[in-house]
Amino acid sequence: MTYVFAAKGLLLAGLSAYLLFGGADFGAGIWHLAGRRDSRERECVEHAMGPVWEANHVWLIFVMVLTWTVFPPVFAGVMTAFWVPLSLAALGIVIRGSAFVFYKTLPQHRVFAWAFGISSVLTPFTLGAVAGSVATGRRSWLSAQGLYAGLLTVVLCAYLAAVYLTWDAHRTDGPAGRFRAYALGTGALVGLLALPGAALLGVRSPLLLISAASGLVSLTLLWRRAYVAVRVSAALAVGAVLWGAADLAPLNLDASAAQDTVLQAVLIALGAGAVILLPSLAWLYILFQREPRHQGP
């Protein structure tokens, strides 16, 4: 296995982690906006996001630093061609984080809740538009392919969040049925968008079959209220969409890679960092997902 192959695998793994964790985080913001008139829904979203919402951005930083150091021409090309949507995404992340903190402190000021929700839509849309444009070789994020990919990314994030929130609501006596309905609805919408989208983007990867099959399994598990198992199948369904798009992307990463000495140093540094980071994140999620301890008699 070459250093370039390992770097490409790590890059795809980082993108997958950001989509599955950060994407669900954005989706939770969407449901927070949708449930602005229902305090139980908002409380469930806030409880689910509280311990992890900032930690999820570590995967975006990981992807950016890895691309910058290992595939510098690709990083320069993408940042130059798509500086407008990427700047909007960065602005959305900043506004979103600030608005969430201010809303928790000053809940009576609804402008913060609106800012949090709108930026939770803006950021995944722009990131998805860039990803779709890169995957299809387009130079404009406002092309039909870019706009479609942005819309699909927003729906995927909403779907993931609804699936994850269903279990969180169930174990904390929250509105699990409502999030289950959201998950079923957005899951069906993803299926309706994905089929014509595959033709629009020209995707012929067998990974889409895996995504479709996992999506059907997820809807069945949701219907049967298997709230833990559906997290796995939903993650596979969404991840396969990303992998299929990555398989389509016309990027010659081998020709753009840095020298082997640089790759070796980066991989060693990442390995050392992973020894600290991965167990820490795993412990954070384990602590958070434990059943709540009920107080009193």
C-alpha cells in the first residue's frame, strides 16, 4: 500500500465522519428551526447537540489540513474556484455557533434561534454544492449539478439528524414519535431525490445500489421502531452516497500528491494524533449515549 493510497483513504474517512457527525449536527439545527413552536422538540435537539456539536468540526479541520499538506494543487484549485460558497459556509459555521450560545443564554430573543436554524441550512447547502461541483467537474457551484447536490446534502443532514434524534428522544422520554415521522418523511424524500439525481450527475457506481438498499432497510427499521439498528443502516445509506460521488470525481490525486517524505511525515503525525483523539471522541460519545440516571425514589 502506497502513501498516496493511505492518504486518499484517510481523506475519504474524514469526509465520511464529517458528513455523518457534522451533517447530523447541521440537520439537528434544521429540526430546531422547524420545531420552534414546540419546546419539547427544541429541548431534545439542544440536549443531543450539547456535548458534541463543536467536536464534530474536528473532521472538517482534519480534511482541510490533510488536503492542504498532501494534495496542495487540489486544495488550491478548489479554494480558488469555490471561494464564494466556502466563505459562506465558514460564515454559516461562525454564525451558527454564536447563535446557539446566545440562544441558550437569551432564549427570549428569537432572532438567535432563527440565525441558528438558517445557518444550519446555509452551511450544508454550500458545502454540498461545492462537493457536487467538484465531483462532476463543474467550475460553478450554481450549476444544476451544484444546486442539486446542495439540496440533497441538506435533506441528507435532516434525515440523519431525525434518525439519531429518534433514539435520543426515546431514551429521554422525549417526542420520539415525532422525530420518527420526520425520519420517515425525509428518508422517502432522499429516495425521490437520489434517483433522478444519479442520472443528472451521471453516477453509475454500484455504491448507489448499496445506498438504496440501506435506505430501504432504514425505512423498515424505523417503521418497526428499531431505533438503535437504524442508526447503522442510515449511516451506511448516507455514506454510500458520498463514496459514490468520490468515485465519480475527476481528480487525479496521484499526480497532485506531495513527495513521499512529506506523506510519510503527515501519516506519522496523524497516527500519533489519532492515539489521543479517537479514544477521547469515543469516550465522549459513550458517556453521552449512556442511559440517563433517574433521580429520586
